[in-house]
Amino acid sequence: MFRVSQYLRELIEPTPLKPVRKPAAPVVIWNLLRRCNLACKHCYTTSADIDFPGELTTEEIFSVMEDLRAFKVPVLILSGGEPLLHPDIFKISQRAKDMGFYLALSSNGTRITAHTIEQIAAMNYHYVGVSLDGMPATHDRFRRMQGSFDEALRGIQLCLDKGIKVGIRFTLTQDNYADFPALLQLMDDYAIDKFYLSHLNYGGRGNKNRKDDALQEMTRAAMSLLFDTAHDWLKAGKEREFVTGNNDADAVYFLHWVALHYPDQLAIMKAKLEQWGGNASGVNVANIDNLGNVHPDTFWWHYSLGNVRQRPFSEIWTDLSDPLMAGLKQQPRPLEGRCGRCYYQTICNGNTRVRAMQTTGNYWAEDPGCYLTELEIAAPEAASDT
Ligand code: SF4
């Protein structure tokens, strides 16, 4: 995840480069169940409104949580399916809070209602992310449910009314690119705290629908708009958070934006982005699916590293006998193609390996989701020679 606003703040009010501590354990995104009341076009879990057999029981979830805490996992992001459909969601959330996790909920928003909001507020989630795929017509078409936009927006408003930090989660594709400016306006109108722009990743229905991936020019225009908006709002004193995900080339594109707008801070920003280090799948991000399988991130459901019913998460995560995990944790990663020769590997870390895998069968091949030009991935001296 690339924290755009954090780096913009550092441009507006520069701070020196400080040493950073490496996290002891990854953030865990946990798909508690696969059931969902919607059937979205790019759903990476291919969810449906049915019970899926073999899911972890609440008791099993509690015992995995003990292991995660002992392993020093700092953050749990509860997801699904729709996590609010889990019959024990509040029991699980309460236990996680009591254990001291930073706790976030990732929801489609339709189950945040006048009926559930009191319980949601009582959980004191640190953050609730609600997916919006565009303005009403686009969102309802993507979500394949009439009225789902209104329900999601109502959920956001209920969270805002309760003082819960809430954000829009938006996956950019060719089909909803045109709605992006209006969504930013909506964020401003409703004073929504956070905007998470996700690029399309090739998992689940997102893989089947990958022909919809935003064309590179659209992606570039969307990212420029996001940087400009986040920057202008910060300068205007609007404390909003912009983050992006599933395309670590965003940080390199951002560095080129810095070269244009804050050229005197280019070198220190490059050093800060290198400290961040780009793609963190298999290192600082982990996923546990509804059946207890562990994956390097949420888009690797076709690739299990082991199951928490058989081995503790802490053991699975540190086992480097798996070739994918060994490569993901290697520095630098064994990248090939344009990622292998990219000057900015130290910032991007080769981006999203699952896109390389899904398109070539080789998870170290170049990421086809990179939208940077050859000049933009070349060393500055080489770029200025051409
Ligand atoms: S070429 Fe690869 S490593 Fe370089 S910015 Fe693009 S995705 Fe990242």
C-alpha cells in the first residue's frame, strides 16, 4: 500500500530522513467467510450468497488469533465475502480488540444499517473501508444489485455520524474510470476521511475480467488527478488520507511527479520511498482465507503456503522452503524482463507478482500492470541522454 498523503505531507513540511524499523510481523488480511450478498464483477474471492463448507469456526479463529498475537502481528483487517454477514463478527472483533490488534473492517457497506450501526460503533474499529465502484449507475452495475450504491453510501454516512474513521475503496478499471472525478467530489462533499484507490489485480473474478484493466493512459491520468487533488486539499488544510494499492509503480510515478513539482526534494523523497520499499506481499502483508489457507496476499488464493489447521501461521510464514515465499522475501527479488532491468526496483520491488504469474505462468516475469514508459524506468542519466 502506497501512502500518498503521508509523502505529500513530507513535501509540504519537509522532515529529515530517519531510520525506520522493519515490522516484526505482517499485517494480516483475513477473509473470515466467503459468503456475500453481492456478486461483484472483480471480486477476488468469487463470493456468492451461500454458505461455503469447511470454513474456520469461531473457536478456530480465536486460537489462530492467539498465535498471530504471539507472533506480533500488529494489524488485522477483517474481510470476506461480507464480514458483517459472519454470525460472530462482533464476538471476533471484540476478542481482537481485547487482544490489542489495530482492527479494520472491509465491507461492501450494505450491512451497515440503522440496525447494526450501534454494534459497529461499539467495536471501536480503527477504520472501516467501504467499496464504491463509481457513481450510482456504475456501482450498481458492477455490484450487480440495484440500489447497492445508496445502501453503501448510507453505511458510510452512518459511520461518519458515529465518528468512525471511514474510507472509500475504489478499484479502477476502464469501465469506471470516468466516475473517478465525481467520486473525489463525493468524498469532499461528505468529508470522508480516506480514499483507497486499488488497481485491478488478477485474482478471482478480477482475473476473469482483466481485459477491463484500466488502459495505461487512463491509469496515468487517474494517478495524476489523485496526486494533484490530495496535494491541493492538504495545502487547503483538508486532512484527508489518500492511499493506493496493487500497483507499486505508483510510487515511481509519484517520484516523477515530485521531480516536476518539488525538484529540490527529489533526492530525499527517493530515499524515503526506498525506505518504504514497495511491494510487501509475502513480507509485510499476509492473507488467511476462509478455510484457513495462508497466502502471500489476497490475490494468491490459487497458491496456498499451508493451512492454520495443520500448522501455526507463525511457522507457515517463516518457512522459506516454499519457492514463491523465498523469492518474495529475497532482496532484491529475482525479477525478470523490464522489472529486472528497472532502475526503480528499490522503490517498487517488482510490483504485483500475481499479475506476472497469471499472464505468463512465471511469477518473476515483468508485471504487465506497470504503466510507466521505458524512459520513466531508466536511470535519470540514461533518460536525460535520450
Ligand atoms: S518496471 Fe517493474 S519494477 Fe519497475 S516500476 Fe514498473 S513494475 Fe515496478
